[in-house]
Amino acid sequence: MDQIKVLLSAIEKKIENISLKYLRTQSSNLIKKYRTFRKFNLTYDEKISYITFRMPATFKAIEYCLNQLKNLQLNTKINTVLDLGSGPGTALYAYLSVFKSFDKMTLVERDTEFVQISKDLSKDIKELKKVFFVQMDLIAYKDYDHDLIIVSYVLNELKIYQIDKILKNFIKSKAKVIVFIEPGTKYGFNNIRYLHDKIIKNDLKIIAPCPNNFKCPMPKDDWCHFFVRLDRSKCHKYIKKGTLSFEDEKFSYLIVTKKDSKPYKARVLLNPKKKDSKMLLNLCQDGKVFQNQIDKKDLKNYKISKKIKWGDIIK
Ligand SMILES: C[S@@+](CC[C@H](N)C(=O)[O-])C[C@H]1O[C@@H](n2cnc3c(N)ncnc32)[C@H](O)[C@@H]1O
């Protein structure tokens, strides 16, 4: 079964006795806390509202990044996964959606209620015996020896020394790949840009979205981000007070390895735009961000550029 369906059905079960009107108020409180006060101490009911309108979106963002990892076809076998700051366990479903199975997955979360929510949501999944729920501060957690580490929508809540510690632990461990995902905002990208510099200094390899290990060329007041489109369920639409049947989740990310890299020429930033007789492609290539113009007269490349999407790689 489709993992998003598995997740949505588990969420539905978890909220079946709660009024949607009440959840809508809780989600407004949560958004206000995050945006206005940058406070992350949520009440239990705000955490429940998180699973209704944020979890499907973060699932899609994690799934997108893991698909990027899979499509690069590195010579890296991934059997064990560590999710740091796992919240309600979103990465578990996204990982299964892309890689189908694992030998072991460890979810580290400091918040007791989120740990309980992730246990409640996942109680019917087949792989449960191989999932380990650890209630602990991720900085105190020592066993980074998992093939893949996921840190999704967490850096925002950490101090710089804690972010440094995650990278240090990754370097020291036997872990092969680490994936960082943050909201696709100027603020979210600041953390990604900070990590980008550190990663280069530590001689690690960025395999996505950056096509190389040059200094990030994104101008200071701009931010590199991507998006995924997700369908809103009836409940999601109601809670979000939305009118559209879908929403776009914007995120910034970095996938980092210790040695594996598959070089490609460029990454497409933004959707290509048609202007007069030209197709305008925004690219990150050779340590620069720039706009490439492909004229209609260049038949072959123009035809190719019409199929290109935001986030694609150019080989
Ligand atoms: C916005 S949620 C993201 C949850 C999940 N990773 C996702 O993508 O949906 C951030 C989570 O990180 C957890 N967190 C923040 N700081 C932490 C720390 N120092 N140790 C463990 N968990 C932490 C929070 O409790 C929260 O559950």
C-alpha cells in the first residue's frame, strides 16, 4: 500500500474522537507559536494538530529528498536508518515509500508525547519489530552507526553548537549518508547555508542539491529551495482553512556523503520560463547561479528545456 495512504489512515484513526473545529484552533495556536514567537514547546493537542496538517507535508519533503538520494544510484547500501528529532515518526513512512524495507530504524525524539504519538500511529505497520523508539535528547544520543541519518525540520529548533555536534558525530561514525531538510524559507536556508560551509571545510561530499563542492553561490538575500505538491485531505483542508485541494511544501535540503559522489553538471533552480522566443533556465553550475537562455532556433535544446522542471539535474 502507498505509504502516504498508510500514514493518512493512521492519522485519521488517531483523531477520530476529536472535533475538527477544536483541531483547527490548535493548529492556529501552533502556527502562531512557530511563526511569531519561534516557540517549540507545544501542548499535546497542538502536537495532534501537527500530525494532521504538517506531517503529510513533511512526509512529502522527506520522500522527495530520499528519491533524490535513490536516483543518484551511489554504491552505498542502506539497511539501517537513524532519524534524529523524529517527532511523530514522519521519516519512517517516507523511507518505506522510497526504499521499501530496512533492517533497523531508530527514531530519536526528546519529547515523550511525540514518542507516544509515533508509537500510536505506527502500531499497525509491518516493520514495527525493526523500529526502535528512543526518548532522548539527540545530542546525548551516541549510536550514529546507521547507514543513513535523517534530520528533518529539526535544525530550526537547535543551537549552533548542537548542529555542529550532529555533523561531528556523523564524521566520527560509520554512517554513510546524512540528509538535512529545513523549511524552504530564508530562515530555514540559513541553517542549510551554515552547514554547507562546514561540510566543505570537513571534506565531506555534497551530492544534492549542489552539483559540486564549491562555496554556495546563492546571494545573501536569496535562498535555495524546492517544492513538492501534496493533496489536502478533507480534514487537512478544513484545519488549514484552505480552499485549494492541494498545497505546495517548500523546503531546502542537503544530502551529504563521506566519499561517494556522482558528478552532474547543474541543478535547475525555479521552473523554466518562456520569454519571447527563448526558454529561461535558472541554474546552479560551476559555483555560480545564473540564467541560461535557450533560443527556439536551437531546436534540440529548446525541446529538451521544455520538459525540464524545478529541482531537476542536468547531466
Ligand atoms: C518540527 S518537528 C519535525 C519532526 C519530524 N522530523 C518531521 O520531519 O516531521 C521537530 C522535532 O524535533 C524534536 N527536537 C527538537 N530538538 C530536539 C533535541 N535536542 N533532541 C531530540 N529531539 C528534538 C522536537 O521535539 C520535534 O519533535
